Amino acid sequence: MRSRQTSFAYVGLSVLMTASLGGPVRAEPKTAAVVGVVELFTSQGCSSCPPADKLLKTYVDRPEVIALTLPVDYWDYLGWKDTFSNPRNTQRQRDYAVARGDGAVYTPQVVVNGRMHVVGSKQHEIDRALNKLKDQSPFTVPVRMVSDGDALVISIGSAKDGNPVSDATVWLAVVQKKGKVEVGRGENSGRNLTYFNVVREMSAVGMWNGEPDEIRLSRKSVLWRQTERCVALVQKGPGGPILGAAQWPEK
């Protein structure tokens, strides 16, 4: 199933936050073992999506990969409104298509490290993209996320030598680890579907200028009912490459 609309949007999240703006230089976070971010764009109204939704669980279980489900809303008109969909997820998928220049927006679609897209139900294509990007375009920014009392702390190191970057966006994804849905109408009518690492909110929480930095978030302001995980992404531009990533808790 395909859609080829494109546009841009910028979003924010109302949280209690402090970021280093000068002053003492922050310590470099340890380089995370994460080498890949797999984003699955899917829909409860898409009959070809359930195999991809199931496959994503295998990537959720891999310690070196951060796997996310981002339900989109453009198939709602087929008779079933996706209960997890968010127009911001749809916008993120379209931003990727614009940044790549290919206009490819469809479900199930996987975007790997913000750079390559493949069909979300084809494991060999996802693995090939992960391996290719790990070798040719690895993450260049160390990112770490930990809990400190009532705060979540995102620590971002400096870019590796030879990889100057400035003005990247720090994204925070608030994640529900598992969700089950009984679909009442549409292409998947009568099916009971299970989703993993569902992004319930993704918003920009800061900018990164290439120097070590730290962002502190009130955990109570970030997490809400049914969400148990957070993911931090450092990303260049709308729909640009992901430079570094971390999640809390790690697994």
C-alpha cells in the first residue's frame, strides 16, 4: 500500500528540561553498542503489514539494534482508524522521503538509520541495510540515556574526528513496549494484532552543536500511562541521517 504525499512539520514536547549552555565541559558518554535504528512505518488498516509487525520483534530483541514501530494514519479512510496512529509519525515518514529524494512512502516500510528504506516484511533486506550502514556509514556520535532520581539524562558526546556536525536535533521517542489490538473493520477485520515498541510520542527536546552536552528531562513529565521506554535520537535535519542513538532502559 502506498501514499506519496510530502510536507514538513516541527513538533515539541512540554517537559521540564535543562541543557548545558556553556559552563563546564560535560564528560563524554561511553560509546553505546547500538549500531542500528530500525523504524517500521505500519498501519492496522494495511493487510500486508502484520508480517512486518511480527518481524520487528526479532529486532527489538537484538541488543545492538533499536527497533521502533511508528503507526501512520493515511489508511484510516479504508474503514478502520488505527488506534496507535499519530500524524507526526506520518510526517516523519514523509520527511524521510523528501530528504532521500525518492518520494517513497508506503506500508510496511522500514527506514534504517534514517538513511535507507526497505520493505518492512523482508528480513534479508533489513539485515543487508543494517550491515551496509554499520560498515559504510556508522554512527558518529556517542549517546547515552540513564535514570538519575526523578530525571532522565541524555548525554551526548562530541562528533568523531573527521565528522564535523552542527545543529542536529535531539529527538525523544516515548515508547509502549507491547500493544494488542482487535481490529473491527477494514482490511484486517477480525484479526488480533500485536505491536512492539510502539512510538506514542516523538518530539524534539533539544539541539546539539557538535560539542559534549547533556539534557535532563523530568521522568514524570515524559512517561505516561502504558509507556515504559524512551529512545533518544541525534539526527541531522528533517528526515536526515541518524548520528547516534540510545534507549532507556537498555533492554
